[in-house]
Amino acid sequence: MEKTAIQFLKPEDFDATVNGKKVGLYKLENSSGAVAEISNLGARLLSLWIPDAEGNFDDVVLGPATIEEAMSNDLQYFGTIIGRCANRIRNASFILDGKSYKLTQNEGNNHLHGGQKGFDSVVWEVTHHSEGQLRLAYISPDGQEGYPGTLEVRLVFELTEDNTLKIESFATTDATTMVNLTHHAYFNLKGAGNGTIYDHELQFNASHYIPTDKDSIPLGTLENVKGTPFDFTQTAKIGKRMGEAGEQQVFGHGYDHSFVIDGALGVLKHAATVYEPSTGRIMQVHTDQPGLQLYTANHLEGSQGGKNGHRYKKSSGFCLEAQHFPNSVNQPNFPSIRLDPGQEYSWVCWYQFLTEHDVGAYPVNS
């Protein structure tokens, strides 16, 4: 593949004031040349320059090139932190301690990704910035988008010397509430804008997935992946079975489902590995969350424009969103996302980047 010239974003294109708060562009880098660029608008990962097996660098995340594109509906969630609750909540409502709470409806009758003004669209306070680390904070007021309690959130981005982007979040509340954060980056290990992700090879440490209804809301059951297009316990190309008939594929227009990560709840563990053969890049995902949502950019249609003039088409990226299961607020059999005063919410997701030359990095069970 032709070598890509490194083109960092322009700080002046993200120099703005939004709702009276200062927005900027913040760079993290390590000694091997890896670079992450982040905006405090939505705590958004804008670019991530990672080497391939030959040492050539590409930006492996899709996203906007300017603050105006970042604020557009077309690229609303690209690279952002999602909250208070990721994914969908049926009928935009839940009952907590006998009291009914009505949330903002922003996808039909349902609540999606925190509502009209979720964590993706607010300006986070920068509390620390160094070469390898960015710390952000946000206070979500009581009643925002319908959620109870004032939620104080801390967020840490760290780029390590072994090319791992670590994202960790912690939150406390002054009243019982619901919290389910995620990170919504769109990845393409060939480089953002370099075609589809159909040939990326995926392996999940997940023996179950969560089927949904036509609105992409879980039915409430955990189904065994064996014998289904959701079986990635052995490495398989993402696009190999996307076109197979079946209502789950029709409902999601591809993959838009949570996978149940094997292992103990709340413990940091290896959840998934993605390998891209033409570049030799490998991404390993580690998380303490019970689920990992695979989304294959099924609704991109080419109207979404981003960095370097690229138009993002269907399946030009994939998301692996570490989170609790969607609609957990209304599914008592799912792990709870309740947060009480005196408790601390914790969310961890590490994206480690390797190449096929790293011994033992790539699962050989394909």
C-alpha cells in the first residue's frame, strides 16, 4: 500500500468557543512516533497515527477535520465519549426506586447515546495535558436529558510507549442515577478513508451475543454464537457473513450488536483482536465492561465528509464500543448500571496496537 504522508490537524481549525467554553486541539505522542489528537469538545479522538508492519504511519480513525464538521449531525458521534447512557433505551424511560424517569427522545420513541445533548456534544474541562496524557472533567447537572443526580465525571486519555491508547473514566453522583459510558471511535486499520473494513479479521472472546428487535434494542436474552454469523470465537473476516440472510442482519443492516465478553465482571480482560492483512496492523481491545458493541458503520452513505476530503461510505470503519448492555435500565437480568452516592463508577478501555511481526500478538486460529 502506498505510504501516507503524516498530516496532523491544524490547531486553528479547533480553536473556538462553544457555549461560552474554550475548545482546543490536544496532542499526545510517544517516542516511537505514534500520535493521538483529541478535542475537549465531546472528549473526541480526532486522529490516531499508528505504524504498520513496515513502519509506515496511517491515521486509523475516521473523523472531522474542523470544529464545524465536529459539530455537524453527520459526524456527531465519531470518536466521542458517549453518556450518560450509551446505546438505546426503550421508550426513553426507566423506573428507579419506584419512580419513573422520562428521558429525551432522539431516535423515534427511544433514547439514543445520552439524548440531544449527551456527553458527545459538551465541552469538557481540561485539567491536565502533558506529552502522553490528557485529563478531562465534566459535571452533568441534575435533570440533564432527564437523568437524576448531579454526575461528576473524570476522564483520562493516555498514549503509552507500547502504542496503547488507554481511556479510563470515573464518576460519582449526589443522587442515585444510571451510568453507562462508551467510546465511539470508528477504526479502519488500513487508514481512514482507505476503503471498507470487510477484510479486517476479527476475533472475540465472547461465546454469546445479544439479539435485538427491529429498533436495535435487546430482546433481553443472551444467545450462543455457535453456528451463527456472530461466531467470532475463531478469527473470521468481518464481511464474510454480513450478507447472510436472517432478521438480525436485516434489523441492524449489518452488525450492530453487543457481544458478551467471557470472564468476570468488572475485571480488565482481553475482549477482542482485529487484524488487517494488507498493513499487518493489529488492534487488541481490553476492557472491564461486560459487553463490546460491534458496529460496522451500516448507516454511512457517502454524505459524511471528514479529514483529507474523504467521504465515509458504508462499512468504511468499525466500532468496538466497550459498555454495559444496551437498555440495561429496563432489563433486570442484565448487569446493573445503577450508581449510588458514595460509590465510584469505573470504565476502562485500552486499544493496543501491534503488528504481525510482534511474536504471539495475532491469534493463529483462523
